[in-house]
Amino acid sequence: MARHAGVSPSTVSYVLSGKRSISESTARRVRESIEALGYEPHAGARSLASRRSNVIALVVPLREDVHVPAAMRFAVSVVTAARSHDHDVLLLTQGEGPDGLRRVAAGAMVDGVVVMDVAADDARVPVLRSLGLPSVLIGVPEDTEGLTCVDLDFAAAGAACVEHLAELGHTDVAFVGQPPSVYERRSGFAERTVAGFERAARERGVRVTLHPCEPDTAREVAAGLVRDRPGLTGLIVHNEPSVVPLLDAFEEHGRVPPELSVVVMGSITPRLPHLTSVELPAEELGGRAVGLLMDKIEGEDVSGVTLLEPTLSVRESTATAP
């Protein structure tokens, strides 16, 4: 390539690595030679030279109670961001837990790791600290000392839903949440959402109840609310797979928006584009997590918690309380 471009081998190396400034005209000549010769960097050789694998690991939750489309949005965003930093992604399933982290660290398989589905008392956190492997958590455990975390401010999101309904005059609101197992394992995003929801309800004097829900029990939950809460006028749903069956069941009982005001936390389905919602910014969270991880791989101290402010988009499914 150096002979083809009429430059020294070190100049080609600097253009490829970006470690030294090269004039644009020279860099362009080198890139043209790379394209003409069809050169592809040898991953193994680069790894030996740099002592890096140019691979990061992504720990993705794959449980029965996980909404796979939402998890895949995160995975795609991480892969896309990693490729922009010339890194590939090794996928680890949640089931591998601490042992999976130890395995990839011991084998020098990855330069760093992005961890999803973080519990309040997550068993992987002490392991991450002991390994010294650069890591970023998409989620926030109780003990964040020395960690780098990024997430949506779920407490603020839960509160925003209540605030919106309270401003419309609703005083009787139900919260249909995640499956019971999500709360049992203390998933951080779920706990923080409920905490924000309950705090805002106390402050605004709104009567609220929490109803964990499986997709196949959504109709039963709706029927119970219609039966036991005749004064119910507001509904917050933090359970994407249950949105459609819930609303179908309420409609069968004659309870439809805007008589029953509905706010959804999560992605809006094409079937229900009219719902007021707080979207989950998976693409931004994945991109930020990878960016922070690259900073850590380069030796920068980026410890701390970054929480993205939630955005509530008001649509036709909420109205003034009847």
C-alpha cells in the first residue's frame, strides 16, 4: 500500500490508526490505495500489536418475562455504535451471570462490557469491580460507587405520568406494571418507576394501586379493575406486551379513551398510535453506553450516573377527567 500510494509504511499506519495527524491530501491518497488494493486489516495482527481485541461484550437479558423487541432495540443500538468505533460485539446471555463475565475477562476476549437489565442488588456488580474490566451499565444498582451507569430517569418517568393525569383532574389511577418476577428480582428500572409513581401520587393526593401483570393475565387485570374500581378514570401501563390486551378488555366493558385516560411507558404499537406515552430512548442509551465504554477503554475516568430526562408525548388517549 505504501508503494502504491507513494508514501512511507509508517504514514499508512498513521492513517489507519489515526494516532498522528496526516495531511488530508496524503490521507486521501492512502485511502484510495486501500480501496484500490482491497485491503482489510487483519484482526489478529491488530490485536497482537495493540493488545486489544476490538470486541466488546453485551450482556442481554433473555428471560421469559423480558419483552424481546425492546431488548433487541438496545442490542441493535449497541452494535451500531460499536461498529462506529471499529468494534464488534460478543453477545452474552443473562443466564451466564458473573461466570460469563469472568470467562471473557480471563480469556482477554473483549476490551470492555456493556451490562443490561441491572438489578438493585445485582450480583454482577462486585465481579465487575474485581475484574477491572472496563464496563458500563445500562441501569442503576443501589451501590454505584466507582461504576459508570446510564439509563432513563425511570423515577421521573413514573412521576411524569401521574403529574400529567393529575393536571387533567384525575384522582383515581391504576398502574399496570411488569410481571411479578421482575419486581421479585428487584430490576432497577421497575423499582424506580414505581417509586416515582407512588411519590408523585402522594404529593398530588391521587388514589393509586399497583397491579403487576403478565401478558396472558391482562384481561383478568382489566376485568378486576372494572369490577372493583368504578371510579377509576386514569390508567398507566408499564408493560408493552400487555397494552393491546388490556385496552381490548377495557373496551369490552365500555371503558375506552378518553373516558378512561391511558398513558403508556414504552414504544407505541402501529395499531395504537394515539396513545399518550413516555418513550424508551433505547437508541440514545445504547449509543451513550458505548461512547462511555470507549472512553474507559482509553483510560478516561467517566465514573458516575447519567440519567436521561423522560419526555411525555401527549396524544388523544388522555383528557380531562369526566
